[in-house]
Amino acid sequence: MDGKRIKIAESNFKRYLDDGLIKKVNFEDIVYQTYLKNASESLNVANELFKSKTSSLWVVVSSYYSMFYIACAYIYKRGYKSKGEIVHQVINESLVILARNDIEKHFLEEYEEEREKALSASENLLKDYEYEKAKRSRFQYETTEEIKESRAKTSLERAKNFIAVIRQLLK
């Protein structure tokens, strides 16, 4: 992730804190477990919809929401909770600020000798989240069925990968 993008995320995160769109909170296991359950359930729904070819739109939407909920769980475990009308953007920026270093470390450990590959994988994981956030919105409101179907599998695979990495960080 380039320095300019990180600076934008830092600025937004500080503004969201100031505006009360994200707050420091005390950890409650029930909230954390709910995020994890919602992430798993959303991914399972996406898988079932994809297998049954029921709705490409809802594969994309459910895949994104599985990523969103696991991101909320990660951010919550770090001591923050978001609320308000732009919660998806707040979570996106918070993820860049709160998870970037942990994700980089995860991939560096995984690819010990291939540092550049690890950093690229880390950056791509955060970009995948950001892309799926935007794609979910476009797909819900602006896309034809043919395009939805051709991209649903990509969304599902990105969600599976994102959840797997964040679950490892949460351990």
C-alpha cells in the first residue's frame, strides 16, 4: 500500500475517532463471538449460493459481508468498535491502520525468504477488501446479471482468503 493511501487512512481514522464514528471500547466476548459467527455464516451462505447458482449478486454481497464481519472482529479485538452511517468506510480505513502491520508480519513469517512476495501479498489482501467493498455496492445497484455471474467466484475466493488470514491473526 503506498504512502499516500496510508496517510489518507490515518487522517480518516483520526477524524472518525474525533467524530465518534469509531470508539475505544471494553472487550465483551459476546460481541466478538457475534462478529465471528456472522463472518462464518455469511461465507457459508456465499458458498451455498455459488454452488446452487441461485444468485451471483448475493454471492458477491455475502462474500463481502463475511470479510466485513471478520474485519469488525479484528478491529474489535484491537479495542475499537464502529457505528454510524458510514460504517463500511470506517471499517475499511480502520483495517488499513490497525491491521496493516499485523498482516505484513503474517505474510513475512509465511514467506520468510521471499520478503517482496510477502509484502505484495499483504498489500493485495487489504486491496481485495477495499475492492470487494466497492464491488458489493456496484453489484447491488448497477450491474447486469451476466457480469455478476462472471465475478461472483472471484469474490468468494477473496473472502475465503481474507477470512483465513484474519482468523490466523486473531489467534
